[in-house]
Amino acid sequence: GITVSHLRFGKTPIQSEYLIDAADFIACHNPSYIIRYDMVSDLKDGGSFLLNAPWTSIEELEVNLPAKVKNTLAKKHAKLYVIDAISIAAKLGLRGRTNTILQSAFFLINEQIMPYTEAVDLMKKMAYKSFARKGDAVVQMNYNAIDSAKEHLVQIDIPESWATTTEGAEMIKLADNDYFKNVIAPILALEGDKLPSSAFNADGSVPTGTTKFEKRGVAVMVPKWVKENCVQCNQCSFVCPHACIRPALVAEGAAKPADFDTKPATGIKGYEFRMQVSPLDCMGCGVCAEVCPGMKGNKALVMTPFAELEVKEAANWEYAVDLPEVDLSEVKMADVKKSQFTPSLFEFSGACAGCGETPYVKVVTQLFGDRMIIANATGCSSIYGGSSPTCPYTVNKQGHGPAWANSLFEDNAEFGYGMNLAYKARRETLKEKVAKLAEAWAGYEEGKAACEAWIGNMNDAEGSKKAAAALIKACEGCKDCGCEADALVKEVLADKDCLVKKSFWIIGGDGWAYDIGYGGLDHVLASGEDVNVLVLDTEVYSNTGGQASKSTPIGAVAKFASSGKRVKKKDLGMIAATYGYVYVAQCAMGSDKAQLVKALKEAEAYHGPSLIICYAPCINHGINMTKSQAEEKAAVDCGYWQLFRYNPELAKEGKNPFVLDSKDPTGDYQAFILGETRYASLKKTQPAVAEELFKETEEASKERLAGYKHLAARE
Amino acid sequence: GITVSHLRFGKTPIQSEYLIDAADFIACHNPSYIIRYDMVSDLKDGGSFLLNAPWTSIEELEVNLPAKVKNTLAKKHAKLYVIDAISIAAKLGLRGRTNTILQSAFFLINEQIMPYTEAVDLMKKMAYKSFARKGDAVVQMNYNAIDSAKEHLVQIDIPESWATTTEGAEMIKLADNDYFKNVIAPILALEGDKLPSSAFNADGSVPTGTTKFEKRGVAVMVPKWVKENCVQCNQCSFVCPHACIRPALVAEGAAKPADFDTKPATGIKGYEFRMQVSPLDCMGCGVCAEVCPGMKGNKALVMTPFAELEVKEAANWEYAVDLPEVDLSEVKMADVKKSQFTPSLFEFSGACAGCGETPYVKVVTQLFGDRMIIANATGCSSIYGGSSPTCPYTVNKQGHGPAWANSLFEDNAEFGYGMNLAYKARRETLKEKVAKLAEAWAGYEEGKAACEAWIGNMNDAEGSKKAAAALIKACEGCKDCGCEADALVKEVLADKDCLVKKSFWIIGGDGWAYDIGYGGLDHVLASGEDVNVLVLDTEVYSNTGGQASKSTPIGAVAKFASSGKRVKKKDLGMIAATYGYVYVAQCAMGSDKAQLVKALKEAEAYHGPSLIICYAPCINHGINMTKSQAEEKAAVDCGYWQLFRYNPELAKEGKNPFVLDSKDPTGDYQAFILGETRYASLKKTQPAVAEELFKETEEASKERLAGYKHLAARE
Ligand SMILES: Cc1ncc(C[n+]2csc(CCOP(=O)(O)OP(=O)(O)O)c2C)c(N)n1
Ligand SMILES: Cc1ncc(C[n+]2csc(CCOP(=O)(O)OP(=O)(O)O)c2C)c(N)n1
Ligand code: SF4
Ligand code: SF4
Ligand code: SF4
Ligand code: SF4
Ligand code: SF4
Ligand code: SF4
């Protein structure tokens, strides 16, 4: 959530290591922090405090600063500065990027470090160096940002009343949850080392669904829903990397907050529709607004300063998530749209804003989350998936959600395989017990039928859900009458977590799947067991800063491949397909969401191993992450990435199991790769090498496609 | 080489652990051991000694027993028994199998254990149990063997003269080699624990070429060359798993032993040809005689009792291996035949008699052994390749031969890859030095030319050999005159082992390549480096007793797959071919030796990674190992195994890189698998399962072939 930097300046280098607790200067770069964290108690007497906020008048500050902040500032005889860097940045065309403005303000306030004019000079030189390549306009924009500080910085005279006032904004309330208060909050406050070990579960497990308590409020801009332009496609919800924009369905005429504006739900009779954002969970990546088709060229989502929506939409969100679930099983609707009416059981992860990986994980939980068991490889997905002290995996209204664990980077496939084997063994034993119970219940028609129905449906996802419910009911209805069924009933109930067919997911990045975990992955796929593997393919080891993997294509610059990768991207999908009994798909949601959903459903339904490789843009690619979905589409359109499904079930029907889902490329391949810094930078540093490698990498993609076509054409 | 069993009998179980040194009874089952090992000194006074030998008269024994054996037997008042079990077995149709006869003789001599009639009864019951499935004739044959002991066992009265005689057969001479005498011989005599650590090299390296000192003489029957029937095809030499039958070329008119019979060498003017066996190194597997085409239905190799050939042919062998090498570079001759005129640099390994793996290793050393560096995975190939105290890898007349090492089962590909990188780095440095030397030698025309020639040819196998020789000569011719070249010359000579291009071989079994070492193998193949991988595919983990690997086909019985493997054999070759820049071949020498040699040469010449997968019958398959070559042919003929080559060089020329070398199958697939116990046993234990799985496995082979054909047909 929050990053704190401690800077120290001296005439000679400062060697000793300590954190600062009597600072000359403190800056708060995000207005939302002021009601979240204690920002000022480490300020020294007479020190300066800089606040980036839209509240530049004393009147606004009276309302928006909490009493405790006012008290401390007044008692410490602090100098208070305010600047509305967000608005300035927006005006200058810098969108959310406020750092240059705030850096200039820093030097303006702290002339003891160096004269401000000298600082401005140095900052401009640096800006030139960094942005000259991007053209004069960008350089000028940064010069303007530097200059803007002097014009817009406001010093506020602190009224005497602040020393004792009890008025002001309320600090954000801690969630009313014991685990949050007793464990998470202390850790977030960097006081985790004071917790006794008894605060934790002895087996190392932690409660799920705890990210929702954080209410980080880190976004500078959040999407505002413009009802009139919304076509109710749910695409924004589908792509949101942080699961914080969701469609809400309210029964017509139901009581709702005044601000909870809705429109009649298309295709769902008796319901009103609204697209609801959670401003406090939103990362402000803008991906939702970017994909929003809107109406007649007008977007239904518009990025808007956080402060404007915070209070109102936070309340709406709380109302929306408490709405009863609507049964849409009988409603005819495209899968992509429908999937979004099911709550995401993966929410508010701390992935980078706009991350290309997380939307895939989210969708999988929407489809299968209530019976999902996940083995997660080390990598970004284990970090955003399990970053202590909170857990982004959560449960639905029935209390069902994914169980998740991470073992090692290298053994993840085996880890998930073992989970699957363990359940399989437990369920086989349970099956024997249920069969015995059916016999014991010879005289209890309904019970016997429930047993038999479960045995008949135990390996079918939906079937087992229904049958499990009936069997549990039958068992629970059974009185401890002393008959021979009693003991069996108890044993069956003791293992009732096994009744519903589980959905095993083995998740990891390309570093795991193509390289370090590949030996195990291959072995597990070859085993023929019913597990599903989701590869989040960023084409580099993302979490450790972008090392090349066997997924990295020729010409891409990565760590260990600083002058461009020299050998072809490995074709993991085709390798897995050589087995013939492994379901394989390659997807890119930004290009074809329906193909993704189809592949996920086919894979999960297939009673054997499945491998789904998903293209995931990443900050390591050097692209504007707001457009990560468009980047996926462009990758497919130009032939950089292909969509396909290899379904062994088709072979059983005598059909060609391989289906190439993407169309013949039409886009400009070279333009596509040059739009990403990982490629473009090679052209700058080694143009001749780049030309050579870029030709080769395009050639390699073409060859790959030709191979797919040859496969697809097989009788 | 030798197996010693210590048996103890008592009325109550004997728990204490010790070896016997005062035996009531000792048997020597192999006549050749009598001049090799001290067979009788552990006999107690008055004990019985049974010798299996063709010498059943006192006259023959006088000649064939060493004096020391006679002395000991006489002094110990031993009872001496002789039986010619080899001849009896041959007459009864049991070929080399003498164990039943000798077991019966054992009970006949040792009636203190149980009455002989009772023993005969029990042995017959056991024979019935073991062989009833194979039919009445086999049972009867074994009954006859049991009964034969009584008729043929001869007791010899030991003459008094033996107590003091100094006459008799000479004990085999220890090789005149210090390492053998000081290290190998004590270890073979089970006295290795008495050696000081100073007897070994500090770096753990051991001398190569030491198996030839062992002269094990373990074969019961060895091949006798019948000159008239020999067509000089060299196939016997090609397939010999132990490298102990080789063609010899003698210049016409050269002096040679009287017994060294020859015939004019076909296609090589001025030379005489002879196929020479080494009886003391031969394992008696009979593979050579089995593959020998002979002439007009008459074999040119006939399996003959060891004793008949031992002395004569051992002498001939010593003469043959000392013959000068004949330069055949200008002679036009099929590669398969020609390869056998180059000495095998892998010889007399202790692999099982008839092993399907070793002939592949042998041929590779004949093609590239003089510049080979081998990384060997753990498995049979690391055991027969490096079983202390001797080493089967050896050197040619120029002193060049493979360097060999084994690291771990799982890291072998990386191990070989690292060797390659190390050499590459050293050679790059050397190249810079040679370039500088060329400059320093500006005035020394010949020297400068040698430098330049080497730089131009350093990555070409034959070119670098020639250029290296010239450069070394130039360097060695250089006087330490004090000019600036002096230091460079010394540095170049110090690294002269790098001058010839090395041939890197990464060798292992299918357990390594398909399973445990696969993650690393994939990574190394993907690296694009110039290494060659040889997979000896026995379709099980052979060395540890036959566990199933991902190479094991559906339906085969193996450990961990005791009711038949359920999932398909992994297609390792096709997986590697997905890279496009890996040379891949699948071979079976028994089916097509020329294809094997072609693949090996193409793979080695390819400046990138190569993978050659070779089908290798193994004792774990439950076949008659004498026919292991025929089994390979049958496997290809019936479509069980395919031969192909995938050569990336062809793609560069715009051709289809994939060539299917094997023809459409014509053989009977089911008959083929039923000929191997690993399949046949399933049919016995679970006929219904077998039927199902055998259908599936045939289907899987057909699908595989169909896929290959689709690939081969690509434009
Ligand atoms: C055996 C091992 N090697 C290295 C690491 C360090 N490590 C942790 S995450 C990671 C990168 C993961 O990359 P990838 O699998 O591509 O997932 P991504 O982060 O891209 O989602 C690495 C190298 C480790 N944990 N274990
Ligand atoms: C990591 C590891 N696991 C297991 C072993 C034990 N082991 C040694 S050799 C071997 C079998 C080798 O089988 P394969 O690779 O097929 O070679 P083959 O013996 O058939 O030639 C095994 C399991 C080991 N040495 N290391
Ligand atoms: S801005 Fe990003 S995080 Fe916020 S709702 Fe939109 S997609 Fe989700
Ligand atoms: S993407 Fe835009 S149009 Fe579609 S549901 Fe979301 S807000 Fe509405
Ligand atoms: S580094 Fe890349 S993959 Fe990892 S969280 Fe950030 S954007 Fe996502
Ligand atoms: S093939 Fe077998 S029998 Fe023939 S020489 Fe070699 S080891 Fe001896
Ligand atoms: S296989 Fe037979 S015919 Fe051929 S060289 Fe050997 S002995 Fe002669
Ligand atoms: S077990 Fe098989 S592979 Fe190993 S040496 Fe024996 S025959 Fe050869």
C-alpha cells in the first residue's frame, strides 16, 4: 500500500543506519493518507510539512484535516505548505504523474540543501536527459511541471485554535474485524514484530478475504460512471486488474441510497443495473475506462479525482456488495457478460496498477472460485496472491472460496498434483462410505437416493454441488437413533468438504512454467490427472525485475539478455499438445474475452490435465499500463501472439483437436514491438543488432503461425 | 566380473554375518576362473571341491590345473569332483545354461543337507513350476538336466604327487601396468580398503583404458570366425555390446602368427582381412553371431566353448590390436563398414551380456572419440561407463580418447552444457592469443599462416585437427629467442588441448532424459549451444531394476506400473523439434545402421544442440538378449518405433526439416509386444486389461506415425 522514504542530507556521507523520527521536513504525496496514517508525529519542532491535496484554503483544510493532525502541527510550531499537484499535473498534460511537481516543491521549501535556482537547473538538466528521446513537447511539459511549484505552492498560517481543536475530518475507521484489528492493523503499522506468536494460527493458515479491510485509497483518479453512455457490457469489470469495479443488480423498487443511480438492466427483467466502483480499493490504473466502449464515442467511465468520489462511492460500494445475489442461471446472456455478475473471489490485490496477470486470475475465480484449490508458484502471482498480512482470495455469500497455498518456485506443479491426489484418495474413501450408507439406508428412500445421486455425480462439477446439498440435508436430517447408519452419517459429514468436486488450479508465471518449474510441470501434465494449469505469461521473470525466460522472444531486452534475446520463444503449448491427452489453450483477454472464457470452461470440464497460457502485459514491458488490454489485442492482430485451443475431446469424436482461434494477422508487427520499451530500447542502443533481431523475431512468429495452420488443416 | 556366493546351512537359522573361510564345499562354475582366482584356499581340511570344466580325466587335469591348486587340494585332503556341464547343457539343448546341472551336482555331493532323492524331487517340482508355461519340452529338458548330474559327475582321486608338484597350468599374468597392479588388482581382490589414499589422484581422476587389463574370461561360449563364410560386412563388430570383436587389416606379406588366418580385404588393396575376437573380454552374448549374415545361409561366426579358443585367440587378439592403423580416408566404403576399422574408444564394459545401450556408445566413440567430452547421467551408462576400479573409455594410438565424468542423475544436461561453456570461453581467449601471435609472427610466414589457418578452422572438426597440428609444429619449432612472440607461444602451447574442436556429448537413459533430468535437458536444448545429447532409450529406469518412466509405453509392465502403464509414451523427439533449431533424430541400429551413422554425423556437425534418441533393448524387457538387434528391427518393422531425422539445416535451405526414415510398418504389432515379457506378463496376470491396453498402445503408435507423416508431408 504505502511507501515511506527517509532521506538524510549532510556535508559528509551519513553511514549510520536509522529511521528518522525528528524530521526537518515531511511530505504527504497522497491526500487520502491524511485520514489513514499518522503523517506528522515524526516532524521536529519548527519543521515543515508539505501536503499534496486539493484543499489549498484554510477553510477546506479545517474540514479535511483530522483534529489530531491540526493539534500536532500547531504544537510543533510547524510550517504548513499545500499544493494541488494533481490538478496541476492534469492541466499540464501529465495525467496522474505528480512527482516532478512535488520534487520541485521539496527544493523550494528546503533551500538549506541548495539554492532553489540551482536545484531548478539541475532538475531541468535531468528532465532533458530523461525525456529528450521522447521529443521536445515532453521535455517542455516537464520543465513546466518544475516551474509550476513556485507559482502554486501555498503556505498556510496555522491558527492558534488548532492546538486544542477537536474538530476536523474523521480518521478512517478500522474495520470491525478481530483478525484485522489484532493482526493485520499492527503489521500494516509496522508493529508486526510486537505480535505474540499466539496471534497466529498454529498451522500457518490465515483468514481469507482480508484485503477488503485495508481500504487503501491509493488512486489519484478513479472512474466515474456515466450512466447514459453505458451499454452494460461488463467489460470494465472483466478487465479490472483489482476487482474494484463491478456491476450491481437491484430489484426494481428496492430501497437504495440516494446517490445509487441505476438504469433498467438489459435482458434481466425486474432489475436495475449500475456499474459500481470502489474508490478506496481502486488503483486508478484507468484500464476500465480505456476499454469501455461507451455509446456513440462517449465513454461511460471517466477518470475523476479521487476526492470527488471517495465518500459517496465508498458508501455506494458497501451497499452494492451487500445486495443479494441474483440467480441468472436461466437468463440467456453471453458468458463474458454473465461472468461478471458472479462476485470475484480474488479482489484488491496489491499488483501493479494495470497488471496484465490479475484479470485472468480474477475471471477464473468468478467461474470456479467456490470450489477452487490453488497451488501457486512463486512470482508476482504469489506476491499479490498472498502478501502478508492480508489475503486477496475471498469467499462468496455462501462462504465458499478458493483455498490457496504457495510451496516453492520450482515444485508448484507437483504441489498442486499432490493436493489433487490427496483429495482423490479422500473422495474414494468417502465414496465407499456413501455406498455403505446407501445400503444402511435401504428403508430410507430419500436418503438412499441422495447417496446414489452423489455417487453418480461426484465427478461432475454442478451435479456434485446439487447432490452434495441433498446428501448433507439427508445426513443432517438423520436422528442419532442408534441404527447402523449413525456412525456412517457422522463420517460422511466429517468429510463433507470433499462432496463437491474440486477444481484444482496450478498457477504461475512463465519463469516458473517455461523454465524453473518446467520439469515438474511436464511430469504433472504427462500424469493424466485432472488438474488445470494457468500460465500468466509476461515473457519475463516479472517479480524479480524482468530476467529473460524461455518465453522471452528474440530481440526483447531483458535482464540476462541485455542486448536482446537470441533464441526463439519456447512453444510451451505445442509441447504440451504432443501428449495428445492434455487440453491446451493460448489466450489473450484483450483480444478475445469469449475465447478465454470458452477455453477456461473447456479446460476445467476436461477430465484430465489442462494448460492455459495467457498473454499478460507487465510494467516490465515498458508500455502504458492503462492500455494493457489494447496491447493484448494489438499483439494478436499483428501476429505476435496466437489464440488457439487443443481439445482432446475433439479427437475422441474423430475431429481435429486443434483449433486456431485467431484470425490472419493484419497489424504492423514492427510497429507493435517498437511500441514497447523492451524492444524499442534495443533499437536505440544497438540499431543494427535490433534490425537483424526484429526481422528474426517476426520471422519466428510467422513460422509458428504457419505450423499452427498446418496443424489446423489436418484431416 | 565374478560373483561369489557364500551359503550356510543349519538346523536353526544362522543370524551372524561373516564370510566363509573354511568351507565344507566349494564349486567353481567357470573353468576359466581356475587360472584367475584363488578358488580353493578357503576349503576346510577334507572338504569337497567341484569344478565345472571339460577336463574330466586326470591327464587333462594335470595339464589344466595350476600347481598351486593341486598343492592345496592335496594338502587339504580334499575330495575333487569334475563335471563338464557346458557340453551336457549343449547336448540337452540348454545352450550356455549350466546352473540346473550344477545345482543337481551340488546336492549329489552334499547329502548331509538332505537325501539326494528328496533334493531331486524338490528340484523337479520347482522346474515344473517355473517352466510349465513354456511347454512340456522345456520341462523335460530341465528334468534331464537334473538327472544328468548323477550320470556325468566324476570323482577324481588326487595323486600324492600333487602335494608337492610344481607342474601345471600357468596362472593368468597380471597386466604389466603400475596402476593396474597398485590400484585395480587390489580392489578386484576385495582389498581396496587397505589402499592408502595416496594411491589415488588427488583430483579424483582415474586413468582411462583400464578394462583391457581385467581379462575377465567370463564367457562360456565365444564366437569362432569361419573365414569362408565371411562377407566382411563388419556388422558383428558394429553391434558387439562389449567391443570385443573387431576387423583386423594386415598388410599383405606382413609377419603374423601361424593361427592368424586371413582373407584378402574387399575394397582395400594390399591388405588382408580377419575378424578377430577377444575371448577373454567377450561376454558370450552371441549377438555378433546372431547378426552375422554369413554366406549362403552359413554363418561366419559360430559360438564355440571358451576353452577351445581361449589361448589361441587371446594371442591373436594381442597381435591384432597392435597392428598399425590403416588410413582409409581415400577408400570408398559404406560408413557403417568403415566405422569399424576405427578402434572403439569404449571397450569391455561390464554391461549385461547383449546390452542394447552399449553398441550406441561404442559407435559414437568410433566416430568422434578422439575429441569427445562426455557428461554422463547416472544410470546404466554411468555404471558400465565408470565402474571403479576400471574405466572402459580408452585412447587411440595417438593417445586421444574421450574425457568422461558423471555428476548427478538430475543435472547431467547442465553439467555437459557447463563443460561446453568452459571450453568455449577458453577457446575464445586462445583465439585472441593466436591472433596476437599471428601479428607477432609477421616476419615468420609459415607460423603466421598456421595461426590464420587455425583461426579460420577452429570450429570445424577435421579442419581444426589439421590446423592444430600445424600450429603446434610452428610453436614447437620456435626457439626461445627473446622476441615478443615467445610468451605467446608458451601460452598457446599451454592451452593446446583446446586447439582441436571438441565434441560434447551428454549421455543418459530415458529415466534421465524424459523424467528426472528433463527440466535441465529442455533448458540446455533451448540454449542453442553446440552440444550433442544421446538418449539410450530402454523405456524404463534400467539400472534400478525397471521403474516406469515417461518413455514407457501404454501396457508395458514396469515397477510403479505393475498392472501396465496407463498413459502414452512421451514424444521427446517431437517436443525438442518444436524449438526448430534443435537437431533431432530417432534411431534403432538393429533396424538401420546407416540411418544411425548418418544421424550421428549430422548431429555432431550441426553447430547447435542435437538430440539423438536410440532404442535400446534391455534385460528388463524380458527378451532373449542374443536377439536384441533383431528385436530392434522388429520394433521398427511393426511400427512400434519410428526412425526419423529433423535437421534445422534443411529448413535453412527452404526444405522440410523433418524426414521420416522408417518405412510403413508391415510387421505384426501384437506379436511383437507379446514377444517381450514386459507385455506378455500382463496378458497372463490380467488378460482383460491387457487386451484393452494393448489395443490402446498400438493405437498410440499409429497416431504417432500419422503425426510424423503429416509433418513429413509439409511443403
Ligand atoms: C528456485 C528459485 N529460484 C529463484 C527464485 C527467485 N524468484 C522468485 S519469483 C521469481 C520470478 C518469477 O517469474 P515468473 O515465474 O515469470 O512469474 P512472474 O513474476 O512473471 O509472474 C524468481 C526468479 C526462487 N524463489 N526460487
Ligand atoms: C535424483 C536421483 N533420483 C534417483 C536416483 C537413483 N537412480 C540412479 S540410476 C537410476 C535409473 C536410471 O534410469 P535411466 O535414466 O533410464 O538410465 P538406464 O539405467 O535405463 O540406462 C535411478 C533412479 C539418483 N541417482 N538420483
Ligand atoms: S481504474 Fe483500474 S483499478 Fe480502478 S476500477 Fe478501473 S480498472 Fe479497476
Ligand atoms: S465498459 Fe463501459 S459500457 Fe461496458 S459496462 Fe462498463 S461502463 Fe458500461
Ligand atoms: S510486475 Fe508485472 S506481472 Fe508483476 S504485478 Fe506488476 S504488472 Fe503484474
Ligand atoms: S557380440 Fe557378444 S559374443 Fe560376440 S564378441 Fe561381442 S561379447 Fe562376444
Ligand atoms: S558379421 Fe559375419 S560376415 Fe559380417 S564381418 Fe562379421 S563375421 Fe564377417
Ligand atoms: S540393465 Fe539393461 S541397459 Fe543396463 S546394462 Fe543391463 S541390458 Fe544394458
